[in-house]
Amino acid sequence: MSVVIVGGNECMTRQYKELCSAYKCKAKVYPKMTNGLKNIGTPDLLVLFTNTVSHKMIRRALNETRGQNVRIARCHTSSIHALKNILEEHAAGRI
């Protein structure tokens, strides 16, 4: 399962990736706007940490995945616990 995380804290990028790998998921993390989010690809799950990201970046991420079969999870907090809850819900049975 592939996961794209938009937003969050830059210093926690490695921890986000490690938690996703514990759930046997490949993760791409975009804590800030870089290259216009052009290489998102076709993830199975798009996680939007809405507190630490601009409206423009959310719109750009949603436009990149429009028309694809992508599950979208929005969360106000960008903590490891919040990401763990999202992965528990969407990647259950992958551990």
C-alpha cells in the first residue's frame, strides 16, 4: 500500500516513514510545497495534516489525485499518534 502524507512537521518526516513501514506501507512525505507536488503519483491513501499545511497545498494535492481511486484522510493534528490511528483504520491487517 502506498501512502502520501501532505503537511506535518519537517523534523518528523523520518518518523512518519518508519511508522508507515511498520504497517508495510511505502510513504512519501511532503511537509512543505516543493516542486508543486508533481510527483505524488497514484497513492492508495492520501493523508492531509490540515493544521500544518496551506489551503493552496491541500488544493494542489487534491487536484493531483483527482479522478483516481484514492482514499483521503484529513487530520487536524500532525502527531505520530494521529498517523497511527489513520493507518490502523486504513491499513488494518497489514502488520
